[in-house]
Amino acid sequence: MAELTKIELRAEEATKLSAFPINIHDIREQVRLLLNEVQRYGFFNEYTNHNFDHVESMLNMADWIIPEQTKARLQPADYLLLTLSIYFHDLGLLVTQNEFNLRYKNTDFQSYMREQRFNSADDEYSAKIAMLSEEMRDKINYQEFVRRTHGARVKEWILGKDRSDDTTAETKEAIQGLIGKLDIIVKRDLALLCESHTIDDIADAHKYKVSMPYGNNPTETANLQYLAVILRTVDLLQITQGRAPSILYKIINPQDPISQLEWQKQGAVRTVRAAPGIDRDGQASTKAVSDTIEIHARFEKSDGFFGLTSYIAYAKSQLQACQDALKQTSKTIPDPPLFPWKHIDDTGVEAEGFLTKAFGFKLDQQKILDLLTGHTLYNDTNVVIRELTQNALDAVRLQAELIKDNSDNFGKIDIIWNSKDRTLEVRDNGTGMSQEVIEAHLLKVGSSRYQDPKFREEHPNFSSISRFGIGVLSAFMVADQVEITTCSVEDPEARQISLRSVHGKYLIKLLDKIRERDQIGVHPHGSRVKLTLRTTASIDNVLDIAKMWLLFPRCKVTVKVDDHEPVSIGYKSPKEAVEEQLKNLSYTSVRASERVEVRELMDGGVTLAYAVIRDELYKDWSFVMRSEKLRFEPQEEENSFVATCIEGVGVDFNTPGFRAPGILAIANIVGSNAPKTNVARSAIEDTAEYKDSLQKIYGLYTKHIHTEIDRLSSTNEYSLSRAVEQAPYIASPLVHDNVAAIRPNLLSEKLEQVPFIIIEDLGKRTNISFMELCKKDSFWTINSSLNSSIEYFVREAPKDITAATILESLQDGPLSMPNGAIFCNFGNTPHLDEAIRKTFEPALIEANEGARNVTMRWDKIVEKEKWINTEKLLTSVGLQDRRFWVIGSHHRDRRGIEVRPTLFAIDDILVNNLDEYSAVISDKHTFLQPNDSVSKFLKNIWTSQVNNYEKVVLGYASIFDLLRGYGIKKDQYTIELIERIIINSNYEFIEEFIDLNKIVEAISLSKDKVFNPFAWKRRGSSEEN
């Protein structure tokens, strides 16, 4: 008779109780025979030992896993159920030849195979299985089905349930013969315990009761949850001498089951034991309870190392789950059993030929929180090329600084893609990494070498691309096998770093710089990063991706794809990049010339290159638009691109300064004041540096406009007025409705510095900017057909003349000009019109019927505006009450009829010669005559600020505007007529705010005529402005 373990001896005491009429020795012997059958037909025999030695090892381990003080408190029933669950827990792995032959009749197996086909999480595993022979593939598929379900299988057999396919009847009957005398409740709980080690529900205290009685005697009571914890723990820790845990290894590392195979083949785990307990003084003590499990192993190959370390990470998480489960139920029972195990010490796991210390990623927690809050890290697998080459660029540029070589000829980066082996390699001849740099930065996520205070002190003028210390993480988007070889002049040996998971441990192997020089490949300094892509990972065209990101590398960069010759990529400057694109474009305008140029301007660290084309009719150079529908279309399939680069690497692929492609332009920003990108480097952070860069970019665009005005006006073909007239058209791509600026306010500030405005004063005509206009207290505008004709003549004159010169040659009388600055092209700069009207407003309006003109003096607004614009009022009120949007809709539907904004005065305005008029039209706006009854009526409501006064005013103003359009004489208006007009226009809601009687009264007192200086033109004329 075999000698029983200590746990079994305690369990044997339970068989003397009436609740457990079984024989431990018989069951032990029969289980030993059954387990010997597990590998009889070739299942689970590649690396895993499932014989009775495993059971005995678990029983012996349980003896030290259960603390001594707890052993005394456990009941015989606890020991019996623990022993039986250890006996039976792996019997579900038993597969007979008959069962395997009938596998396709097994409905559970059919469901498993369907799940494999449609579960993307298993793609890596499925891809590796597909490489095997059909016979081996069938065996492994069924083997893994059994591994996944073996807990449920043994549960069914213990409960004696019949399976519809009847392929496992023999096994079920054998188990029933061993435990058939047990009560059904005992068998149920034994079945639950056996299944528990394969599912994560150990915290379910309803299922695993902490006090389950099987008889009247307290010794017949068991704590099922504690037993499930012990069973799981001892099974987890059975990792020595070729024994694999019976959990599904795909859970541990689904991307690389080969690592698990290697771990077992090497049989490298020597010992799993309890670490010494530590007393209160921090000293090791035999009396102190240990909370740490030690694992000692040595590997000859790295694969097994990675397999084990991945598993240990999983085991740690399971220990924590056990701790959490027991903590939840500890208050429900007196004197709960102890489970002290919280930690696994894996410092004893070594790999031959590597540094004795295993390295892993470390998190700089504070920085990671700051970096990742509000950001999505990476969502494009193609960025792995950008990230690796950015690191290479920084290393190359730092090496150039160290050797004082500022040329672009020193550095070299090679990108190599092998589609057959699915390997991506990036090599550089930069500084390489010392052991100190590797530990302090490469493997410390969130810690960038270049942002380290010590580094910045030593290299104050070095501006890096890398900022976050997370670039190497991008490799794990596409690969689980990363190998970095790096050579630094600071260390006597080169280093080879092997990484297999972002969560695992990593090995560093030392390479002799002389003897293993060829293996290093980057001697005397540099780094080589090689990725082996996962089967399911994909990268687009490597050459195209590299071209897109690496625009201005400032070193030689080549891309080699398979057996093709290496291709050099990158440009020396933004100008060269734009010029290269223009070779593939053709102009589509009938006025196209062959003269297309690229202008490159610089301001501080910002370099902007943009394409311009000469218009043969107007002789100006205008921006080339990237959109083929606007100006250019590509001759080939490859589209032109626009970009904003930081330190030569593309970040934003819209027109610099804008949110969409517009002007064909590329910007590169370098230096210590260059803006920073977000964590994913997919966008530029909105910082003071970015604001400064945008101001410079907008300034360079507007500098072109300014330059064109000066150039055109200096020729014999252009007067100043005509040159300025072209400026808004040249500027139009900057204010295009379909291409919004990133910071419209900054763009506006720069446009306001361009001299778009023609001013005539003291017999001299000059062009000034809006900023210069704001320095004046007032200006004048003149609206008349004559003035329009004079302006046309001045523009087309072969030399610069003034409007005053022309008027002086005419007769005296009503043709004199006002004293002061006259704004000659008022209303012809749409992008400035709103800003002008926000800053200045009419303070004097004078009509001259004989001269058929309107003269206005516009004064700077000091405090409050004196005029209310009903169009702007509609916008603000409409945001509060959407019903008012019907008014705007009505305006849009009045096709063929120009709808002018209506303004009324709420303060004193000087008016001359308008007593017989109710309104005056000037510069496409209708100004109600301040002294007319309708204007006074609206003014009184506004200034009184009655309830909802804005809606009341807008309601009345909209009705007045509506009635004016019908052309009905004021004495014909009645309440009934106005009511019908309101209904027909869908304005009924306005009646909530207005009184129709007051409308009739105000109209009856109003003048009929509106002064329009262009009313004397014949029908069909479009000169009115």
C-alpha cells in the first residue's frame, strides 16, 4: 500500500465519519491508473506531465501552502474534499481513442470550432495551428478543446450526467464506481471544486459556501471557497520538471504558445518554495508567516524565459483574485482560515548568456497620468515606422552635435522591410544607448532621455523630436517579438535587448564589440531595432509611409523593400518638397501660364514654402490650391500633399495653419521654440509655442499679399488703387469658407496688418492697413454713381491720381468732397468689413439729391454702439428662440431681390437733407432715418428695455421690413391686410410680441420715400453698392 501524504492522512480521518463512506486507498490507486491513460493516445504528451506524480506534488505543496495555524482549524471534511478535488481535477483531460474518432459528433466540439473561426482574439493562435499538418492540426484542436473544457467534463462525470453523444461513458462509469457511495450533495460540491480551477468565479460565495455541512458533526463541515483557493494555488504553482498548469495556456499568452512549449521542453524550473517570513524588525524568521513564493529557474534559450515570465504575471493576478475573494467573506465566519500568499518573487529566474538581472518597462506614474489624460495613444499601425525612425533621427542628430558636424551628410538611417519573413528593421548610426540610458529611459515608460534635466543642462541647444519616452511601445502594436541591438561608446560591450510583451520581463545580452562586430551591425555606435510582425498585423506600403512621415530628416534615409534596391527619401527643404509635387501637376485655367513658382519664407524657426502661379490677365501671383477642383489636378494617381512638420517629421497633413487642405504649402518648424505634439503625435498641442508658430505662418502668407501689392503698384501697368484691388482676390484662399483657419483670430490679426484700404486725404492717395485705420478717429464714405465712375477711372489710370484732382476739374457746386480721410474702397474687402463695422459706425449722414450721393462720416465707437443691426440681432435671438429662424429663411427665399441688413439708431445721429425720407441706402445696408416715426418707435422700445425687448424689436423690425418689400402705400395698410401678410409669410408666432395697431400707427406717420443714390440708374444696372 502506497504511503499517504500528510494531507491525505488528515483526509482519511473523514472516511470514518458517516457522511463520507469511501476508501481513500482504493480511490488513490484507481485515479493513478486513470491518469496514466491521459497520454496513452498521444494527447498532452508534447511537454506536459499529467500522471499521479503531479497529484502527489500538489498534495505536498498544499501542506506548506496552508499555514500551520490554519491546518489545526480545518475539519476532516475540508481535507477530504481537498484531497478528492486534487485527485480528480485533471481527469477531464482523459481522452480515449473512441472519443477522438467520434469528435465530429460531439456538439460541444463543433461549437468550439465555430467559435475559433469567428473569434478574432484567437487569430494568432489559429494562424500558428494552420501551419501544421492536417493530422497534427486535428489532434491539437481536439486537445485544446479538451483543455478548455476539462473542468466541465470531470464535473459531469462526477455528477453522473449522461452525454447525448455517449463518447465518454466508460470514463464516467469508472469515476462513479469510485465515489458512488457519496451523497449527491457531496458529489455536487466535489464537482464544483474540480471545475473551479478552470473558471474565474472563486469569489462567488453562494456557489462556494464558506460553511457547508454534510452531517450533524462539526467535523463534517467544509469551507468550499477556501478549498477552491488552495486547489487553484497548488495547481498554478505546479511548474517544475515539465509540468504545465492545467489552465488554458492561451489565456496566458495567446500570441505565442511556442514560448510555453519551450518553457516546458527546457524543464528549467528547479524549485517553487516559500520565501522566509519577515518579522517586525525586517529580519528573516522561521516564526514569521511568509507571504511570498519564490521561483528558481535557469533557461538556455530566451523563448522559455518569456513563456515562464508571462505565466508568472498571470499567476500573480490569480493570487490577488484569491486574496480578494477571501477578504470579502472573512467577516461572515468566525476565525477565518489564513491565506497569506500575496507575492511571487521571480528574481531567481535566469537566462544563460544574458545579464543576470531581468529588465522590464517601468512606469513613471505621474508623467503617464499627465501624458495620457484626454489622449488616445495610437490608433494607426503605420505610426510604428514613424516612431522608430523618430528615435533614430534624434540619436543621429545628437551624435552629429557631439562630433560638431552640422552637415546633412553625416547621419544615416536604413529602413528594411522583408515581406516574406515579416520583419521590419530600422538601423541608425546615432549615439546608441548605454546600459544607463536603457534602464533609465528606454525601459521606463514616460521617461524621455532628451527631457531629462541633466541631459538638457549638458545639451541646452539640442531640440529633440522624442518627448514622451513611449516610442518603443508602438512596436507592440504590430509585433510581440522585438529585438534591439545597440552600441554606445560609453560601454565596453554592445547590448542586445529581447522583448516579447509590453507587460513582461526583458533580457539584455552583452555582445563583444570586436569578436561579435558583424552580429552587432551598428559598430562603432548606433542602434538597430528589428520587429517580427504578428501574423494578423498589417502595415501598408512601407516606402510610401516613410516618405509621408520623414520629409526633412537632415540626414540620409533609405528604404529597402525585399530584394529591391534601397530608395533614398526626404527633402532638403520645404521648397524642394513643393517643387517635386509640381512636377506631377497641370494647371486647368484658361488663363494659365507656364510660370509656376515656389516661394519659401522664414521667420525664426518656421520655414514655409507655398506654390504660386502667375495670372496672365491680371499679372498677379496667386496661391496654388491643393484641391484639383479649384486650380490644379494631378497628372498621375498620386495626389499632392500638404503638411506641417516638426523637426522635419510630418504631424499635421492639412495646409499649414488650416484645418483642411487648401493652399499647396508645407511648413517645417524647428528649434527649442517649436510646438509640441500630443502623446500619439497625431496633432500639435495648443500651447504658447504653437500660437507663436501659427502667428508666424499666417504672417508669411500675408507677407506674400503685401509683397504683391508693392510689386504691382510699382509697375507702369498698375496704379496703386488697381494693385490694392487685386489684394482681396489674392487673399481669398486664406479666408475660403471651405478651409477654416486653426486660429481665425490670429489670421485676422495678420490680415489686419495688410494695407488693403485706400485712403484719400489732403490731396494724396495711400493704402493703409486696418490697424492703421484704427488709429484714426473717423473717416468718410461717398456713395454715388459719379463717385463709382471716378474710382474706376482712378484705378485704370496709367499713373496715380486722386479723385479730388478729377473733381477739381469739374464745375463747382454740389460736387465738393468732405474734409478728412475718405475710405475709397469701403465694402470691397469682405474679410475686413465686419471688423471695420465693429470699430466704426455712422455718426453723420448727409444726402444730396442734386449730386445723387450719400456722404457718411464714420466715427470710432467709444463705448456703446449707436446703431442696432437687425441681422445681427436675428442671429443672437435665434439662438434663444429657434422660431425666429423663419425670418432668415424668408430672406433666403427672396431670390432675385437683394436683402440688405437694416439698422436703426438708438442714440443721436446728425442727419442732413433726409427730412422727406424714411431711410437711406448706403453700402448695401439700409439705415432707417433716425428722425422718422418707425426708427423712433423701435428706438423707444429698445431703450425702455421692456420684457423680451430684443424679441419685440426684432418682431416689429421684421414686419416693417416685410411690408416695405410689398411696395404698398402707407394709407392702404390695415390690420386685416397686415394679418394676411403675416400668415402668408409664416410669421404668426411674432404676434406674441407685437401690437398690430402700433404698426399701423407708426407706418402712417412714416415717410414713403427711401433715399437710394443709385435709384437714378436705369433698370438692369448692377452698379449699386
